[in-house]
Amino acid sequence: MERPRVRTREGQEVELEGYRQLQQDGKLQRAVREGVVAGLSTRNYRRVVESVLEGYGIEKSSVRRQFVAASGNELRALCERRLEDLKLVVLMIDGIHFGGQVLVVALGIAEGGEKHVLGVWQGATENTTVVKGLLEDLVDRGLDLQRRYLVVIDGSKALRAGVERVFGDRVEVQRCQIHKRRNVREYLPENCQRDYDRRMRNAYAMTSSTEAKAALEKIFRQLERINPTAARSPEEGLEETLTVHRLGIGGVLRRKLATTNPIESCLSTVQRVARNVKRWREGNQPLR
């Protein structure tokens, strides 16, 4: 039967226990999770994988239930994962907007270069309290406060304040150079944007932190003739955009750690998958 149904004498539909167990054996959940992450919507799932999942019942509502269960299990595993054995050296923190809420995500990079999504925290805005809650949860799950981490963030003051509240001065903070360039560019007239963005990029490409800082300060002094606000804006957090220079990190590694690109690459995948969501429902849906 395509849709086996049983009703009580009062006409209420009830679930077949054996059929439910067949659906819950785990294979369908795993297949649904992988299909949705690959970009399928619940509407199109049946047409794409009907031959593979024959006999499981793959109506849209069934697919949705399976994905809720599968993603809920993955979320639980992520939020309960212990961190003691990861040997992390870099933490990246950023926020993403879904369904009117902000999810703050932490990505860790281990000594061998492996990237691990460490946790996610939900809030109405990307505020200090949410960031502090996320970092304290990581500490509770085994993040070693005795290690000295490089923490990479964008230009958000809330992220910076949350990091300081949990770690104090025990970490090195690198602010994203691309975000700094973008902030300056948005203050400038369109005919000046490309030139000054190129000059800032060349300054950040210098090996010496002293030379890079001197080149950036020269650029900002010149900006005062165009837009004094644009000249003042980059000064906030300037030293922390050059942390990787000061630490002597060079080559490809410096370029990777000077921006939040690694975590934004991760978040862009999530945004691509979530574009199929037409209506945000229960509170944990953005987290899943």
C-alpha cells in the first residue's frame, strides 16, 4: 500500500507501529539528511530518490519528519561533543541570520590543520551575552583555557567583548582584514573605492607588521582629505588586524588566518541548504 492507514471507530487516524519502526531504522534518516544537505527540498525529494527509498514512504511530510529526527540527532551530537582531544590552536567565531534569529558559530582549527565546527548558540542579535554563552559552553565541554589560542573574528565589538570576558588576555585576537577593508570601502565615494581597497590589500600583504602598520596609517591620513569619518573608522582595532604579522606567521598560513573566510565558507554552505526553507517554525529549527 502506498499509504497504509488505520482509523479508530471514531474516525481518527492512528499510526501503524510496525510501519513506524520500518521508517525509523536509521537508513532513511541518513539518506534524507544527506539529500537535504546536498540541496534537495522536501517537495522534490520523492521525485529524485523514489527508486532508492521504495517501500519507506517518502511523501513530503514523511521526509520532513525524517529530516527533523536526523538533524536533531546531529545537533545533539554537536552540542555534546567533548573537545579535550582536538588539540585546537585557532578559534574562529562568526554569526549567521536565520528566521529572524542570529546563530553564533565557533569553528576550531587543530594543530594538524583539521577544521571542526565546535558549537552554535542562538540569540536575537549577535550580542556579547550570546558570544559569552557559546564560549563558556565550549569550556564546559573541555576547551583547555591553559592553551593560548589565536581567536579570529570580524569587526564586531560584541564578539570582541565576549572573547575578552571568557578568555581575558590569555588569547591573541586577529580581526578580519577583509572586513576592515570592506568597512573603509563603504565610507568612500565609488570612484575612490577600488584604489584604496587595493592599497590596503597591498599593505596587509607586507611581511613586517611595522611596515604594514606604517603603510596603513599613511593611507588613513590620506583618507582624511576625502572623508574624515572613513579615516577614523579603520583606527579602531587596527593593531588586531595585524596580529598574524606580529606573531611572525607567514605565507599561505597567514593569509588563511588573517580573515574569517574559513568559517564563512562553512556558513555559506548552510545558507545554500537553508534557502529551501519557506517557513520557519519551532524554535530549534534554525539550529538544526
